[in-house]
Amino acid sequence: MQQRTHASNLPLDSFGLLLKQWRGQRGFSQLDLAVTSQVSQRHISFLESGRAKPSREMVLQLSEVLEIPLRQQNLMLTAAGFAPVHTETDLSAPEMTSIRKALDFMLRQQEPYPALVVDRYWNLLLTNQAANRLLNAFISPEELQAHFYRDGKVNLMRAMFHPQGFRPFVVNWDDFSVHLLQRLQREAIAEGESEQSKALLNELMSYPDIVGVWHAAARVAQNTMLLTVHLKRGDLELQFFSTIATLGTPYDITLQELRIECLFPANDQTEHRWKQLLKA
């Protein structure tokens, strides 16, 4: 099933306001945007002030130059009086078959190490067997179901920050939590803040002691090459670093917002202990 994003309660001449916001966020002056998009600076000024109305082609042209995400491009089009053009297709839809095959292949190839696919709100969409094993080594399936399921999906940010989630088992909590909060904020800004992203951040901030983490500076040791997640529960101790991949040149909102994250052992001890765990 395909859906299109819609804007509601947009004020009159809101396209100009949105254009100005995105231009400022991307660090473009009106002249910069005019030169890059091959439009006169006067026309850019008129668009932002509401004195001129853009064509649909102009909305898409400026959105491409400003690298506005597809979801927000639909909002720009609606604000300018046009119908949205970018679809948002469920990953289970028949037309997504080739994409799912590619994702499944990537997840299988990552075995015996964990790999997972999330959306822009950090909802868990797909995992390989190793990722399931890692989750269940620290949080039981019953706890996942009780605390972290929303609309049939596990939210990884919620599972990381909640006192009954991964948080008690993260040895380098101060460094890693600051990194995650900053990453969540950067993604929200880069992709356009939404009510859902704000609600998620507000929920995380409501957990005990998180406000202090938010205002703290990252304290990552200078002699480390990569920030790892250092997990410990009983005699099980693991350290992983991750890589993140996206799909190239997507024209669908769902595909643009997918993130494929692969975890790798950060040291020989973790690799040895992880292989022991898989054999158990």
C-alpha cells in the first residue's frame, strides 16, 4: 500500500517561510541559492516574501539544491499549493520485493555479527539472527514486548535509554549516551523536525538523569580511534563499533529514511566471547 505525506493547518504563504528556514539551515544566502539554482536573487526574495508563487518544478528544483528530504519536499509542495509527489511505501508492499531481498542479503552477509535496519525514528524494521541474539542477551523478549514495543516495532533509542533497557549494561554510558542524543538531534535538524521526532526526544529526556547527560560535553578518550558501545552483564562483556549504510538515490520516503547498521567486534576479546556465545 502506498501513502503520501500531507501537511495540515499550513498558514497562508507558508512556502516562503519554509524556503527561508531551509535556506538558513543549509547556510545559504539568497545570492548563494540564486546562483546555485540558476534563479535570480530577486525571484528568491519574492518567493520568500510571498510576492511570487513558485511552479511545482521550481519547488523541486530549490528543494534539490537545498538537499531537502523527500518528506519535507512534500510539505513544501503542499505549502505552495501542489499535491505531494513523493510516495511513502510500506516495506512489506509487493513493489518493495527487490529492496527487501537486497536488505535480507546484507543482513545475512553480516552474520555472525549483528546487523539491523531502522527507520528515521529508530524503529527496528529488520534484523539478522546475530542482532536478535545480542538483544536477547541483555533484554529478554518479554521485557522488549512490555516496555519497548509501539505499533508492533521496537524503538532502539527507547530501548537504549530506558532504565529497564540497555542502559544499566553500557559501561561507557556517559560517552555513548551523549553521542546518541547528539546524533538524534542532528538527524532531526538535517531531515526536518517533526512532531514524532520531538515526542521521541522529549520521552528520552523524561527518563532519570538524562537531562544532565544532554547538557554534558562528550568525554570520549582521545586515544580511541572509534567510539564503541561497551556492554557488560555478569561475565558477558562485549565491545562493538558500527558502520551505517543508506540506499542510493531513493525517490520514496521510506527508502530515503532507511538506515542499515552493522556491528563489528572492537577487539579480539569481544570476537572470541561473541563466538562462544553463539555456540552456547
